[in-house]
Amino acid sequence: MSLRLQNTLLGTLKYLSLIAGGLVVLFPIWVALINALKSNSASNRLGPLQLPIHLDWHNFVVAWAGGDLGHAFLNTLYIVVLSVIGNVTLGTMVAYVIGRFDFPFKGVILAAYLVVQFIPTITTQVAVFGIIRSLGLFDTPYALVLLYLGTNVVQIFIYLQFIHRIPRSLDESAMLEGASYFRIYRSIIFPLLMPASATVAILQTIAIYNDLYSPYLYMPSSSLGVVSTALFRFRGPYNAHPNLILAASLIIAIPVVLLYLLLQRFIFAGIVNGAVRE
Amino acid sequence: MSRQRFSLSYKAQKAVLIAAFLILPIVLLATLSLYPALKLIFYSFTSWNGLSPRYPWVGLANYKAIFSNPLLFSSFGHNFAYLVGGLIQNVVALYFALILNSKIRGRNLFRAVLFMPFVMNAVAVVFIFRFLYGYQGALDALLQGLGLKALEHDWLGNLSLVNWSLAFVSLWEYFGFNMVIYLAALQSVPHELFEAAELDGAGRLQTLWHITLPNIRSIVQINLLLTISGAIEAFNIPFIMTNGSPPTATFLTNTVNVAFVFNNFGLASAMAIVLLIIVFVVLILQRWLVGIGRDAV
């Protein structure tokens, strides 16, 4: 076989694989979309792969109102904003101290962060549950904010990777001008860590948005639904209306997909920096 | 003289700053991660019901129960489906990363599509697949349309199949994550290596086996570690799909149900400890294998 033929075949194989992979990813989403757009009577007449004859947005309207999804979005937004502000503040502080100074027990602290990362959050809920209750935070959004601040430690490693790339000469020249360490943190480190903060904020937003178990456990009141629990509650009452459940699923899934398509660069950087330690 | 004064004040500043910046993060880490982990050990020797102020000591009874009650320990069998799915997931992820790492048109578009499931809400993903897998549902309709009627199944109703159906959802949702990590690793392999291999007349498979894979060995190990611990901790998909009912229960859905449905926090804590030990054994094994790998190179 000539080299050229071999290259052509290989190129074709690559594209066929990518297209096949793309179809496997998109097929479930496509099926969800065309069926969410079918009225009940239409879905009785048509097979699950047949296109609706006319687009019926009724399911989306009913899902939005019936699931109180507007409220769920607001609750989620509130928790995301508080957690992200806290995470970025605490994360940059820890990274500054660990990344720039030597002090006793630094290794222990770093090791604690590493170990905690491998403790599956759900397992410790058996014990965390009591702590949250004794703090009087059960069934409030602050239980979740506290939990997200305390257990999402991957961000520390993302920040540490970034801070090593900020030249120490910047700190030193600021010190020659008499800047305090706090001033250096506030005026040099924090602003220069912005790309890392963007990454942390996006990853944290996605993680909180997609988390089901913590809100399910700590915020059982129906008025405190976040997007995941609000969607989860469709199971049961709406079981006879699969098209409605699909509409609700798309309402919940699509905003983050759009956010992701806009901000891919930060997400990929964060995924890699969070998983791979230098 | 003034320099002296400054360096002293920086020294004092440093102590204050370290204390001030670390106190809150460490308190949070300790109360929400480390202390609960220790608490678990204590609970695991009691029959605490989660509410009572009494913690009746039962010794090792909870641990014995885990290994003697077939319903509890055998749920690891269901985790096995996620483990196999996870290994396939890594092969698929590496395959697509290799393709995306070559000069190819539409690279960013394909990467964006393949990673997309990872950012989708887990509840939404499971609901969509529940529809897809439904009895005579969309998947069966697709198979029929492709002339593969023989492959039609009751994907969720068939008890020997259901965990594999769920493991596929996991693969679908998470392979993009592994792919992005593999892709970053491949991009950091020096180009000269491939050029040298080409000059030596190495074939594609030879290059993959002798140049590419050894250079991303540590990334392969990280991905495998994440995959294996993910399989041991499989929770979301069976929990959302079936509330962790017995045919699909994993060890972790059982742990959670034992605690929060059956109020047996003592037994659940013992299960959590067993799970943690397994995860850390895997972690240590991985570190050890990395060590061996380094020596061998």
C-alpha cells in the first residue's frame, strides 16, 4: 500500500471516528429535544425518533411553572455567587501563603489538602450531617455554601500551579518600594491570579450547578429547591409525562452548556491544572 | 539600619499574614473534611441511629455485618460494571485525544462536542437516558431503524443488563473529561521525538507504543486512578435512575440508604470507612506503581 493511500485512509478513519463520536454524544440530546417538543397526543401517535409535525412548547411552559424552576434558578444563583466569592477569596489567600512562604507545618497542610481531595464527599456526609445540624444550618442555603467552601479543594492546586508562574521579582520590587505583604497580595498576586480565578469560578459554578446530593440532603424544603433537586422532584409526579420531564431536563441542562461553549478555554485549562500536579 | 528595621517588620508581617490567611480555610477543612472522617471511625464502632444522644458501643459488629450481609458487600459487584466501563472510557478518551492531537480540520468543534456531556447536569443526563432506554424506547427504535432488531433489549428492566446500561451513561458523561487531560498531555510531548521516530522509519503503531505512551505514562496513571476511584464511588447515576434500588445499588448508594433511610448511622459509617480504605489502598498502589515505573525507565 502506498504511503499516500495509507494517509488518505487514515484521514478518513479519523473523520469517521470523530463523526461517530459526535453522533453518540448528540443523539440523546437530539432525542430529548424532539420529544420535549411533542404534545402528549403527538407522542402517542409518533415514534420516539419521529419529528414532531409542529413544535409544541407547551411542555416547557408547564415544566417551568410546575417545577417552580424560576425559583430554583434564583436559589442556585444565590448559592453559586456566595460560594464562588468565598472560594476565590480563600483560594487566592491559601495559594499566596503556601506558594510564597515557608513556615512550619506547611507540608502537613498541603498533605491534608491532597488527602481530603480523595475522600469522597458523599461518604463523610454521615458525619457532616450532624455538624451542619448543630450549627443550625440545616435546611438553609448556607449549609451548602459552607460545604462548598470547605470541601472543594481542587481549586487550591489550580491556584498553586498559576502562582508559581508569577515571577517573584514582582514581589521583591514591590518590597523595595515598601509594600506590605498584604499589599502585595492585594495589588499584585490577586489581580495576576485573575485567569486562575476565572477558571476556578467557572468550574465551581458547573460543579455546584450539577451537584444533586448535597442540596437533596441539606435543603429538603420544597421552597429551597436548586436546579438539580427541582428537576429530581419531577420523578414521581410526572412519571406519566416523559415529554414534560425531557423539557424540564433541557431547561436545566442547556444554560451550562451555553456557558461552557462561551468559556471553553478556561474550563479546559482548569480541568488539566486540577488533575495534573507538577 | 533602616533595612534592618524593614526586614524585621516583614518577618512579623509574615507571621501575622500566614496566620490570618490560613485560619479560616483550615478551620473549614478541619470541620467539614478531617473531623468528619475521624467521627466516622468512632461512629463505625457504635449503633448510633443518627439522632439519639446515645452512642451504644458495638465493637466490630458493623464491620462483620458488612462482610457477612451479602446485600451489602455484593453491591460491589455492581460497581464492577462501572470499573469495566471506566477502563473502556479511558481507551475511547485516549483514542479521540490522539485524533484531536493530529492536524485535522474542525478540531475545536469536535473537541467542544465530545466534552459537552461532562458539563451537563447529571440529573438531566440520567432523565434523558431513562427515556432513551425506555421499553421500546428511542434506543430500540434506532436499532430497529439500523436493521439491528436483534440487539433490542429491555435496557433497564433486564437485571443482568441494567448496570451495564448505567455504566454506559457514566462513560458517555465523563469520557470527555479524560480526553481533555490526555489531549493536554499529548500536546506537551516534544515534537522532536516524533520527528526522530519518523526519520528512523518507525510505523504509527510503533511510535504510539514506544514514544507517545511512555511520554504520557503519568497522565495515563492519573486518569486510571480517577477512573478506578470513580467506579468504587459510583453513586449519582444509580441514585438518580432508581434511588439505588437493590438491582442497581452500588456500595455507596447502599451506604447512604443505610444511614438516611434506615437510620443506621453506625453501620453506614463502617461502610464509609471500608470505602475510604479501599480508595486509599488504590491510591497507595498507584503511587507505588508509579515508583516502579520510574525505576524501570
